[in-house]
Amino acid sequence: MSEASAQGKLVRRLGLFDATMLVMGGIIGSGIFLNPAEVARAVSAPGWIVGVWLIGGAIAIAGAFVYAELAARRPEVGGQYAYLRDAFGPLPAFLYGWSLLLVIQSGGMAAVAITFARYFLEVTGLGVPDAAVAVAALALLTAINCLGVRAGGTVQSVLMVLKIGAIVALVLCGLLLAPWFPAAPTQASATPAAGLLMALTPVMFAYGGWQTASFVAAEMRDPRRDLARGLLMGVIGVVILYTAVAFTCVAVLGPAGLAETRAPASAVMRLALGETGANLIALGVAISALGFLSQGMLTTPRVYFAMAEDRMFFPALASVSPRTHAPVLAILLQGAVACLIALTGTYGQILSYVVSVDFIWFALTGAALLVFRHRDREPAGFQVPGHPFTTWFFILACAVTVIGTVAAHPTNSMIGFAILAAGIPVCLFWLKRRETV
């Protein structure tokens, strides 16, 4: 499609590198710099502190396999929304988009924006409220992404390369320059099942986000090939980085020291390079958080665009700027809701209600692949290795993550579920309106 004939439509401008950076950018935010301490407070044995990141990585890789095949089968705008719609109908798909707007993506972006603000203020020393910086960052990225997918993709790729560099620097400085914590004698410990369930909440929050790259499938030059490959390469790359960070934090701080700190990355870099190291990693966390926000602002509005195209949301959200080929109103909506949540929530509350709702949809998306395999006999360009066992592993792991999050944070999880349930009458309204128009 030429630029001229694409006036007012989404255009295909993203390739394999963009897809891989979007996958990694959707996963890596600020969580890996903070959540190793949350894990250490749930499980105290060094092997389990690192092992739970490998468990989370195995779940994420299984999910990447599932989403890679779904991308090959349904290379459409909206990604996960389209998979749920085609497998289960309009109600679950709408509720996914609804929860994405009001809980999952907007809540996750708000949490990361708050983290960005804290580290930005630590580096700059400005005396302004966290919320003001968070809202300013969200507004800036909203404006950039309104300029088009190429502008947003370029900013996202640059920020992603910078935050990979920050993580690699953390690992190398910690392992090579910081003194290692003396290894404690091995002691028998109780079965860590309950602790593992609690630890999975921060781990899976840190791993979540690979699915958002599928939202921009309609703007990739070859989504069947590039999105599938980008999902696999991006997720595997993140698992390697996350496990290395967890190992570094345990090796340098020890289990007890890691559990006591609120900022493990800063603690490691302070031991390696003094206050200069702490300031450098604070800058790295701020860049990483900004990159996550950039990715979310680029990808997620395409879901609201797809909902509007299905006449299941405000029709104006299906409009595309004839100049930038961006769904400007959908992007503005995403930015506005994320800003509102950033002004009203705290990091811990946001984390628990995001995970409890998000992983319901992960499980249902895994089930969507089972539906497509049964319904569509034609093989896809990519097929999940070990299906159906791999797919069922992913589905069950997501269910366990939801159970663990609800058990650890029942009140906040119920808030997320209540917001989700509130979307049912809204969906029925749009269904009725679609039938009468």
C-alpha cells in the first residue's frame, strides 16, 4: 500500500528489530530493578530467589510460544483483543479492552510512571511532587506517539537499547566490582510453596507485557514472520537479563540484605561504585521506566482502535490522522486514563490489581489457541512446540498466578475484579447499539 492510498489508515512501517524491541520494551520496565527485593521477602533461600525468576521465565517463554502461533494465525490490529474476539465472541474481547483501559495497561503505566518520577527526582534533585513528574512524562509520550508509529517506534527502540545497557552495566559492575556476600551454610528449609505463590506476583508483573507487541500487528511489514520471531527472541532475551539481575542481587547483598532493601539495584551499584554508581543506576531505572511507558503508549491504543472499528466503543476512536497515520484520539484516551490513575493510586495497590486481572486474560488467550487448533485444521506458519502440553502449562501457570495474587492481596484484587465486572453492562449497551445502528 502506498502512502497516498493509505491516507487515514494504519500503515505497515515496523520490521523485525522493531518487533523485538517492542516485546522487550513491553516487559522491561522498572520491576526488575525493584522486585528482586519483593521476591527475597517471600522466599529466603538464595536458590529459590533466583529460581522463581527462572520459573517466571519458563511461563513467559511458554506464553511467547502461544502468542507467536496466534500472531501467525491472526495477524490483525488489536492482537490479543482479536484473538479473544475470534475465539470466544465480543463479550470477553470487550471486557479485555475495558480492563486494559481501566486496570491492566493504564494501571501498569501509572505504576511505572510513579517509579520513573521517583528516580528522576533522585537524579535531578528537583523539589516537585512525584505525581507532577509522572503526569508530565505520560503527556510527553502521548504527544510523541500522536506523531505516528515510526516516531513512536524510533523513540521506543532508542530507549530499549539504553535500558538493556543499564541492566548489563548493573550485572557486570555487581559481579566484577562489588564484594560478594559470604555464602551461608546450607540449611534445610520448609517447603516454599506458599512463599513461591507470593513471589510469583512481583515476578509475573515484571515479566508481563510481551503480548502488547501484538497490538500493532497491522503496522508491521510482515507480522506473521516478524511478530512471531520478535516474541520469541524478545522474551528469551528478557529471561536471560532478569535471571542475571536476580543472581547478581543475591550474590552481592545476600538473601537477608536483599529482603531489607527497598532499592536493590541502587544498593548493588553503591557497593560497586559508591554514590556515583547509585546515581548512575537511578538514571538507568528512570530511562527503563520511560521506555516501558513509551512502548505502552505506542501499542495499547490500537486495541481501542480495533474495538471502535468493531463498533464496540466510541466510533471516533477508529479515526486515524491522515497526516501521521496514528489513531490520535485512542492515544489521547490512553494517556488521559493513565494520568488519572497515577494521580490516585500507589505502586503496591496498582501492582496487585493489575496482576490479578491481567493473568486471567493470559489464561483465556492460551485457551483461544486450543479453540483455533480445534476449529482451524490448517497449520499456522509457526506452531507451539510440545502443544498441547506447553499451552496447558501456560494456562495453568497463569491460573496459579491469579490465585497467589488474590491470596496475598485480596482487597486490591477484588477492586480489579469489580472494575472488570462493571464492563459487562457497558458491553451489553454497545452490543445493542451495534444491532440498531
